[in-house]
Amino acid sequence: MDTPAAIRIRDLQKVYAAAGAAPAKQALKGVSFDVPQGQIFGLLGPNGAGKSTLINILAGLVMKTGGSAEIWGFDIDKDIRNAKRSIGIVPQEVVFDPFFTPFEVLENQAGLYGVAKALRRSEALLREVHLADKRDAYARTLSGGMKRRLLIAKAMVHSPPVLVLDEPTAGVDVELRRLLWELVVELNREGVTVVLTTHYLEEAEQLCDRIAIINHGQLIANKPTRELVAMGREKVVEVTVDRDLPELPAHPAFLKAERSGERTVAITYNMDKSNAGEVLAAVQAQGFGIVDVTTREADLEDVFVSLTSSVA
């Protein structure tokens, strides 16, 4: 890699001690990966996979059990101050004093980071997140979308080169998701490295340059998004035939065949073992005339389900 990683994680481990009847749990089992500078990096995984534990370790909220982590070249143990100044965290929960105005929220956060008054960017940040007109409103009066945008501004008060967004669009409507992603893309264009966790896999596929997947505390994939999507080797051909289907066509090349209409069948096959021409020929060989054909390539959701379901 030509440039140093924005985040460098090596053999990161976390064991939560037993508490009462609950046994000890190893949340991270030696995770290692780099987040390249300047990218939008997706960190995906099912609930309980270890994503939030990893983010909380980077944020200084959880103490790791073993391994190492660096943010912008600063070790989170050996150079805590610079490591924390190099990262901004946007949590899932809305966390700020509801009785402060957006301007006061940003000013207070900047003060906590020791940003001199002459260097604070509160007004500019409010403009960037489209909240300049709400500068002096009580934060509790903001809509859900406005609060999410204020959280992003709050995370950027100390101008960190790395921004982590933990499920930023969970529970918000489609229009707000679009606005938030436009803001995130703009920050990335300005040079901010973005780490994103989300359960909306179509968003990760569209936004992220690279994606890592964690499951059961282990890293199970870490590839450029296009390469990861290409791992999906199953393809679906939806075939409309010239008569009703009393029985579905069958062939050893078909992984499965499902009825999707009176005269339409969706056939799944493995691209490594067959191709669409062979599938259509098999349908015709069983006496059906083909009226229409549509295909669907594998997407990130297909790969995600395949990878996470195959790791115990």
C-alpha cells in the first residue's frame, strides 16, 4: 500500500468477563485489517458479530483484551490523545443535551477537544449539514433527520481525518437516508476517510469502495466491493413459457426452480457449472416454448447471506 492506513487493526481481541449467570464471551477473535485512506469502507456483519465492540474499542469506550489498533498512525494505547483527535464517531443513539441549541452543542464539543475558539468551525459545520437556519433552536425541537445531521457535525468539530458512522440510517425514511448519504459522500470527497456500518446492504454496495464482513467475532471477508459481489456465483433466470406449468421443469444443472407466475419459473444455477444458454436449452428440451427471459445477477446481499451462514 502506497499510503499508510487510516486505521490499522492487528489481532484485535475482546473477551467480556462472566457476569452472574452469563458466561464469559469472546466478542472479537483476533481480527486484523486495514482501512485505506480516502475510502468509504464498509464494516458489515449480523447483529452480535462484534462490529460495535470494535468501534467502541477505537472510540476508547471499551478496553481491548489483546492485539493492537492504530488510527491515522497513532496507537490507541501509546498515543491516546492523538488517536482520539484523529477519529470522529457518529453513534446509533442520539446523544446530546436536548436543552442546548445546535450551535451550543458544537461549541461545547469543540471545547471538550480543546479546539481554540478562533479555530472552531461551528457555523461552517451547521451550513455543511444544512442546519444553519436551526442554529439557535433547542436541539430537542429538531426532527429525527436533523438530529442525525447534527450528530455528524458534532463528530467533525475537531476536523478528524477519519469518520465512523455506526448504523446512521437505522429507522429513518428513504428520503432522509438519501440526504445523509449525500452528506457522507461530500465529506469523503473533501478527504475524510469514512467507516460505515449498516444493515442496508444495497447502500453498502453503492457507497463503499471496500467492505469487510465480521461474523462471530472473526473477519470472514475483506475485499473491494466489486470483487466481493463477484463472489456470488449463483444466477437466476426467470423464464416465461408458452403454456401453463402443471409441473416445474427439472434438470441436474438447476440448483432450484420456483414458480413465479402461471407460466413463469425462476431457475437458479451456478455460473461455474452452467450458463444461461444451457438452462434455456434444458427448458426447451422438456417441451416448452420460451416467450420471455430475464436474469438477475448476484448482489451483495446474496454474498453476505452465503458467507455469514457458512461460518459457525
